[in-house]
Amino acid sequence: MIGHRTLSKANAKQVLVDMATGKFNPSQISAFMTIYMMRGITVDELSGFRDAMLELCIPVKLDEPVMDLCGTGGDSKNTFNISTLSSFVVAAAGQPVAKHGNYGVSSLSGSSNVMEYFGYRFTNDIDELKRSLDRSNICFMHAPLFHPAMKNVAPIRKELGVKTFFNMLGPMVNPAFPVRQLVGVFNLELARQYGYLYQQTEKQFVILHSTDGYDEVSLTSALKYYCNTGDAVMEPEELGLPRLSSADLHGGDLVEDSAKIFMKILEGQGTTAQKAVVTANAGMALFCSNQKEGILAGIAKAKEALESGRALTAFKKLIEGQR
């Protein structure tokens, strides 16, 4: 690989299995991850790594046709928790959600950071996850509890503190095997690769990238998306939403800052910009679950679920249901 060689799908899968089962030392793992900071990942490598992670995970079999909303992270934009907030909006609009999340590695506040801040206790008890879905139409799965084989890798990722190919894998390795998936990615090349890989599955999918570098609908620039029926570029105005600035999306300097923004938005006290960007992402997710209705129908459903307070109710039911 140092000589610009790449791995076959089978070799990529085996490398990750060996990594997870302790056959490499921390220095070797760190060196391997560093390669993908210097060059792009191939489709074969991405799919091989994905297959290894899914083979090694603790699977969660749910009865509902669940969706995950997840970004790769790694865009270095330090936004508030847009995809996590959007997940509660989507759940409130009637689409069951199995949210796969983790602590922030290359960002200040990942979804697990903010959920933990609110007192949510992570669990891999499948019956408890099912009860969460019954109560609030959403369950939250903290990735390390479902990928125990990755315990050798987690401390190294944390020490590196930058995006690695594990960021690229995160949305693909949800242990609930969701049939619907909204994924935000940090560059167009990865968006194309994701689109190609998802076309080989039976999932309903939407892959998002804002052209100024965000791994979600940012409303700060044009949006490029790929879905089951093709791909397109849309400007914020075409979504019926305002064009924003990067300052509108800032998540603050502490997890507490992100958490305050999180609650203000759910309680209807967020800024117009904050509510718009959550509506945009939740709307694209609802479009993913019913692509025949179109994007604007998804946006309208998301707006109503947020403004009616039903998203706040879903959040409260998830958190308070554990007590």
C-alpha cells in the first residue's frame, strides 16, 4: 500500500478482521489508518471494511422498517448536532429510527456526547431498544457497544483526533441493518462511492453532500444528493428554505453549548436558521422513506413535526422511559 497499491475487497475485509482480533499492535494500526489520510479509499476497500464490521457486530433485529440518519463526520465544521436532532423530527413524523452514534472524534460533540449529557444510558439490550421504539419511535445505539471487536481501534482513533476511514464506515455499519438510510458525507468522491455501494443493496437511500464541504444539508451552499432514482443538485431556495452562513450552524465550544442549542430547537426557541437546517435534513430523510412524494413533501412533514412539539415529545419519551 505504501507503493500506491490498493487492497482487494477480500483483503480489506481480512485486514479489518485481523485488526479487530488483536493481530496488529497499536503502531501498526495507526500506520494503517494514516494511509487513508494521505490517499482516497477505493470502493473495494470500503465495501470490504464494511463487510468485516457487519460480520463482527452484535446484530439488532427489529420488527419495524427502521431508518438511520448519520453523517460521516470529518468535515471539521463544528456544527451543532443536526443529524441527531433530525432523527427525533423524523421519528415524530412517523418514520421509525434506529440512530447509530458515537462520541465525537474529529468534532467536539458527537451524537453520543450529547445523548450522554442528557442522561441517556447506553444499552445493547435488544428488548430495551425495542421498548424505546415502542415508546418514542426511536432507539439510540452507541456504536462501541455493538462493535466490541473495535476496542483495539477506539483509543487510537481518539489519540489521532482526526478523521480516518472509520468515519467513512460509520453510517454503513448500523447493527440494526436499517432498510432506509440517510447519509451525509464530507466530499463528493465519497458521495459517489456511497451511491455506488448502496445501489448494490435493496435499501432506500439518500446520500448528501453540501458543496462547500458539510456532511449534511447545510443550506450554506448547493446540495448534491444521490438516491435510488438518480442524483441532482439543489440550491437552498429550491427547498423553500433560507440560505445560511456557517456561523448559523456553529455548535459552541463545549458539549454543554451543543446541548443547550439542541433543547432550544426542540422547544421551539431555536433561531430561524437552526430550525431551517434541522427541517432540511429531516425533510431529506422523510423523502428517503417515501421518494415518490418528493422532497418538498418531506420538508413540509418535518416542519410540522418540529413546530408542533412532537419531536420534543419523542425526545422526552426516549430519555424519561429509562427512568
